[in-house]
Amino acid sequence: MKKNNIKILILAGVRPNFIKIAPLLEEIKKHRQIKQVLVHTGQHYDFKMSQVFFEDLNIPRPNYNLGVGSGSHAYQIGEALIKLEKVVLKEKPNLIIIVGDANSCLVGSLVATKLYLPVAHVEAGLRSFNRKMPEEINRLLTDHLSDYLFVHDPAAVENLLREGIERKKIFFVGNIMIDSLEGAKKKIKNLKFYKKFGLKEKEYALLTLHRQENVDDKEIFQGIITAIEKIQKRIKVIYPLHVRTEKRIKEFGFWTRVKNMKNLIITPPLSYLKTLSLMAGSRFVMTDSGGVQEETTILNVPCLTLRQETERPITVKVGTNKVVGTKEKDIIREALKVLNGKIKKGKTPKYWDGKTARRIISIILEKHGKQ
Ligand code: UD1
């Protein structure tokens, strides 16, 4: 390989990862000195959880699919570690890029560090301070193993410095998810996917719910369902059902209750563009997703976060997000406020401008050139 050439391994495993790697892959295409190796851990494998995102986002077929699939966290992480190490030893990349906070993140950072390879973490520094969230553990460990910490929320910089991470490793580059969103804006405007369900713009709410600490806890989940039961009497609610959540609804015996809600429309998991189209057309969104809190800020749609805390405080400080918790009465009260016109107006946070991938790749190339 020529002196300035660089081989980068990019690792992804779950839905939100795919949204974050797409702009990086697009940017890499512009640089002939970069050779990429794309690895999918296979944590998400159903067509609707994986392939459909590759199609919407024009992501090429991965060079490797580790085929890890479902299981406990120890299983998913352990299996992926062993398989990824083999790929890395064969491919010999100069750098591994990981995104987000799912298990793939921890896997990528551990394999790289153990093989003395540099790691770049995109979406570093986020902290919910809730160690019951598996993602929080991934974030903490990954950040402490990473060499490049690419951040998009000023609070993330503070978190990293407080934990003793050197300032020279931290780069405020903006939000990679918004690169994908900017690319999709025109398509979602034309799609008007809500029409497929007989819905009218701004006359429905969108619900997304999948967090382990919400849907795996029967009591918390029950409270949220009771709130939705009441809210759907005031406004139609559309709910693309995550595979984890569907399992729990059935296990906990909530299925009949959910089916009996006349104004609740349930769909299977939806593609990236269809979900964004529903989001953009909605009056407000109720969610426990991280990415949705950010996307609603850019789409200027009020967002009620059904969690006790957020690791993305900028969406509350600057954007349209409000953290309302998971208690029935709190969710209903906040939804009614929005329905009564009490809407939080948001602004665009710094560097959420669609140019984050460009900034990331340019920093990586500059640093690599100096090695
Ligand atoms: C994972 C991530 C989470 C991310 C979410 C996005 C971790 C720790 N969690 O959670 O951070 O927000 O993805 O969706 O990495 N299943 C299928 N088909 C699939 C994939 C999963 O049916 O293609 C089912 C399996 O029964 C599995 C369950 O969904 O047990 C949960 O999947 P899993 O990958 O363990 O975690 P997610 O809840 O999706």
C-alpha cells in the first residue's frame, strides 16, 4: 500500500448504525486513497430490520456478515468479538470506525484495542447516567478505548473531559444522522407515507418504543400502554412495532388491549424513509429512541421522550424535545399540552448541517498523513 493510503474497517450491526454509516461511506467514495471494508455483525438480520435500510440508504453489500443474530448480550458480544478478530487479522485495516452505542460499538473498540489498532467512535461522549441501559455501558467502555472521539452535543465534550479523556482526542464535528436526514428530506416530502393509512398531515401522532428498560419491564410498559389508550381517544396514533416490543406485548398479555384501541394503527417495522415521512407529517412524536429525538429537532416536530433522562440534552436545550418520563399521568398531561397548542419551538444545533461525514474523514486523513 502507498504511504498515504489508508484502509478503514467500518462496523455496523443494528438499524440506527446503518443510518450513521451511510454518509461516511458516501464521503469515502470521494477519496481514492481510502480503501474500505464494511462489516455487519448480523445482530439485526430480518429484512425489515436490516436489508431495507441498506436499500433506502444506498449502502453497498457488506464485505463480511458475522451472522451473530439474537441472544444475550454476553452471547452477542462474545460471538462478534471472536468473528471480528478473524476479519481484522485478515484485512489488516489501519483504523476501525464504530458508530452509536449498540453492542457493535463495544465489539469494534475491544477488538481494535487488543490488536493495537486505532479506533474512531462517531457519536462519542453521550451519557444517560443510567447504568440499567445496556447502551450506557457500551458508551462508557467504548469511549475510554477510542482514539478519535467524534461528538455532536456540547454536553458530550464535558462528559468526556470529566472522565479524564484527553482533549486532543475529542473532535466536535456535528451530527452524522443529520447527514442522512438532509439527503432524505426531498424523498420524504414526496412520499407522504401517512396517506397509505388514511391519515392527514398533522392529524396524527407517531409512537416508537423499543428500549429494553421500558418494554422489558411489565409495570413501566403497562403505564405507557394505559397512557396511549387515553391519548388515542383524542388523536390517531400510528405505531411501527419493533420486534422486541412485539414479543413483550405478547408475553405480558397486552395484545388484546392493544388491538382493541380503535385509533391506534399498528404497522410492522418500517424502512428509514417511511419512518421519516411519518415523523415529518405528524403533529407530535412519542418515543424512547435516541435518533428520533434528534430527527424531530431537525424536522421541527414536537417530541415527547418516554424515558427518565436523555443522553442528548441538546435536543431539549435547543431542539423540540421534552423528557416526560414513563408514568401514565405525565405522558397524558404532556400530550394534551401539545394538542392544546403548547408547542416547543426548536432551533438547529451547531453543525447539524449535513457535513459531518466530510469533517470526520478530513480529520482522519489529516492525522493519518502525519503518522
Ligand atoms: C438494539 C440495540 C439498541 C438499538 C436497537 C435499534 C444493543 C444493546 N441494543 O436493540 O441500542 O437502539 O437495536 O433497533 O445493541 N429480533 C428479530 N429480528 C432481528 C433482530 C432482532 O426478531 O432482525 C428480535 C430478537 O428476538 C431479539 C430482539 O428482537 O431478541 C431484540 O433484538 P436485539 O438485537 O437484542 O436488541 P434491540 O432491542 O433491537
